[in-house]
Amino acid sequence: MSKAKIIELDATNTCEICDNALSKYSCPKCHVKYCSLTCYQSEKHLQCSEEFYKKCIIEELALENNEEAKKKMLEILKRNHLNDEEDSELDSDDEDDVADITNRLAGVDLDNADQVWEKLTEDEQQEFIAFLKSEDVTKLIPSWDPWWLHRSKNVEEVNSSQEYKSKCPQIVKIKNFRDISKRDPANCVKYNLVNVLAAYAFATRYFNGEYYDFYKEVVSCVVALSLCLKVNQNFEDFKTALKSVQVLCTESDWIVADLENFQLLREDLDKIMKGPNNNEQNFYILCALSDLHKLLNLALTKKEQKSTFSKNFSNDHFPEVKLESKNKIKTCLRKVEYLLSFAKDFYTL
């Protein structure tokens, strides 16, 4: 029986935040070594993480209707000035503030972070930053409910069926498998599919459903976690295909994941591969691969332009896309298209 390897802490492997644990990660911006998400988000490291959360807050405001977004923005901007009073009524000064910010946000596209940020005074911008330093802003960002969570009986009303399908990614045009290959698919193809789907499910969860706002980073994440896409590796069983993704998450210097994340990944993968019902077992698979296909196309064709807000508050939480070339993305696209044809014509549980 092999013995567990004991690693002694020293200056080269100790978390530089808590100074009390083995460092597993390195911040891509300041390169400080840290051991956990708690340390990454600690007071000592807020200078690197606050810009990422700032963008999340602005995007969350954009999800609300205009009136609700204005109220939420006002609440954030005034939080540092409000006393702990149970009475929720605004006094006359507060009412003036409401009218002022309402007038300034009138006609502003709340989906545009630049426009919102430019309408804030310098004091308000500083208060916003102070809020990020003093509050757990992650509590303001609701957890994403993936579209693949729906599971129904074999027979259900047509309207109900169309309702959940309307939330799913649109399936791309898929070639017949026999049009791309005269040979039957090898046994490993099904498990290669598992590997790609696991990487996709983890990445979309990791970005809390906002993955089209970070399509380059998501593509980088999926390709980094799927050895099937990255180096064309074949897998011979389900367990190995899934475990490979989990191991790469653990070894990554910018992904923070734990057993809870991996348990959720296993559940997500199970739901995707079972489909919405027994009669459409491959439907969620086709949706997921189509979604990934679209993300790869965006990374291949869309030229990114940094906005004023992005330049001032760049997001260094995730590394730049590490795809070697456009040819690499094209290779991944061909692999996804092959898996789409396989899933359409051959996939069974």
C-alpha cells in the first residue's frame, strides 16, 4: 500500500494570504499564491477581485427593468450613508437624491456599463468601490438555474413542452453521421462526448450563466478542461472521462473548485445525458453541443473591442484565451460537429 506524501510548508508553497495552508493557485494579475476562494476574496486581495465583481453588479442591474434597476443602483450608491434604521421611508433629502439619480439615468441604456458609469459622480464611483470592499457582493448576484434542469414525464402538454424548450439553446443544423463517415463510430466516441459535455457544464456553471459575456474565457476554459478537444485524447469509460475534467480543475492555477462543485457537475452531466424525458434523451446533448459550437464560432470570428468601462476596470480574474491559433478553434469546431452527428444518430444511454 502506497503511503501518503507529506508536503512541508515553506516559503515556496505556502498561501501568501493566510500563511497557514498549502498554496494551490496563483492570481493571474498580481501572482500572489493562495489556497482557496476564501483567501482570494479576502481583504488583503480585494484590489484584484473588486473589478470583477464590479462588472457583475453592473450586469446584474441590466437584467432588471429600468425602475427596479434604478432603485437597486440607488441602494448601492447610498449604502455607505444610510443608518441602520428599520423605517424604510426616505426623508426629503433622500427623495431629492432619488429624483437626481432618476433624472441622470433617464434614457440611459442600463445594458451599457459605460453609460451607467459615466452618469455617476466621482463621489458615487468611490462609494461604489467602497461598497465592493465592505460587502459580500456575491450575495447580490443570484445563482444561475441551467436550462437542462427540466425533467418531465414522457407525455405532457404541448404548451408545457414548448415552454422549457424555449429556454434551451437553439440546435444548429446537424449533418447525418453517414454523410461525414462511412464507418461506425468507435466505442470511445460516447465517452469523448462525456468529456466535452462535462467541461461545458462546468464552465457555464463557473461563469454563473453569463458565459456569452465572457465567451473567449469560456472557450479557453472548456478547451483547457477537455482533453478530447485540447489534444484529441480518447476515453474508454465514463468515469475516466469525467475524472479527467475534475483533475484538470484541481490542477488549474485560476479555477477554484471543491467536492461540492464536482458533485454538482456529476448531477448536471447526468441531467444533460438523460434529456428532458425518455423520448428525447439526446435533446439536451444536442443543445449543449450547439451552444458550445456557437461559442467557438464567436471566439473564431468576433473581434473584441474594449469599452471605456472595461479599460478602466479590466477583468484579470481569468486568463486570456490560450488557444494556439484559429486553426485550433476550427479543429475544435470539427470535433463538436462530429459529436453532434453522433449524438443525433447513434446516442443511447
